[in-house]
Amino acid sequence: MVDPDVIRANLAEARRAIDEVAHGPVEILAAVKYVGRDDLSALVAGGVAVVGENRTDALLEKQAGFEDAFRWDFIGHLQSRKARDVVGRVALIHALEAESTARQIDERATAPQDVLVEVNIAADPAKNGVAPADLDAFLDLLAGLANVSVRGLMTMPPLADDPERSRPAFAALRALAADCSERWTGTHAFDVLSMGTSQDYLVAAAEGATIVRLGAVLYGGRPG
């Protein structure tokens, strides 16, 4: 069981630590992949405001009855055939990186759906994402889709024991977003950077993250 007192204390500590290193506002998103629906009430009691789910089936299950308890984001890899289950149900899709998925979002949405483009900033073969060299072409495609609203970028650096090893990837994403913001003014926005998890969120916050995705840090050692 998730203890709301543990969540509240860990959330406060994460907030304090983030505020010490960040240069602007940073949202804390609670990753709920390993949190059962029965524990969502504890997250509410613990003060969590934003949650992110990785799986479409779990999103549908967990949202029932908790639609207005949090801001719901989708943070996993979204297959094009599953877009129908996510569009309109979440505030932000964090990991758009395929043309087929973008077109399904555009077709299914009844209003512009906010998305982040996932960038494989470190060219890690184990990670999804658009290569930096291909980003402009992808953004050009998205510019022609009325119901896809680009808000920024997201990345997952290679898994590392030392958080400092993630710093170059986070710094590179921030620089890429700044460059894109200049070239795509009036078409896309780049005010959101989703980067950093429990292992490296303070480095991410220091390098300009506006959303960090936390699991174990909030739940007291539970996976996530």
C-alpha cells in the first residue's frame, strides 16, 4: 500500500531540492505505472497534482473515478493504433515520435491535443525518439496537422548509475529547444521540457527541465 504521509513528505523534499537547483518553475509528475488504482486515493491525500501513465489500458482503468483528481499525462510510448484511447483523455502526450501516431492523434482529436516531441538526444539505440537531425522535418510534418499542438520536447538519456552522466543529454535538449523556438516561432511552442526521472531529476532540473517524472523518489523505494 502507498502511504500518503510518505508521499507528502517525499513530495515536499523533492520540491525543496528542486527549488534549490532550478532556474524556473518545475512540475513534479508522479509516474503511476506501478501504482494500482486502489492506491490513487493515497496520492490525492499526499498532495500529488499531476500523474503520468505509460500504458493505454492502465490509463483507462485508473482514470475511472479519478478523472478530475489529477492532471493526467501520458508518458509512455504511444502506438498509432492506441492513440484513440489517449487523445482527449490527457492534458499532455510526452513522447510523440512517429508520423503514423501523429496522424492518428490529428484524426481522433476534436480539439488540439498538446504533445511533446520525443528526441533521442544521445542517439541511444535502446531508446525511442526522433534524431536531432530529423527534428525539423518532423516538426514540419506536425505543422500541417491542425489537432496536434507541439508544446516542447522530451528525452530519456541512457540509463546511468551516476546522474551527472545524464547532464550532457539534458543540456543538449535545452539547447535544441532554444534553437527550435527561434526557428519555429508562431508555429510551435517549446516552453515545456520533460526530462529527468528519480535517478537524475535534480540534474535535469538544473539543466532546464520544466517537468520531472518521479516514481521511487515519491513512493519510498517502490519501483517507478
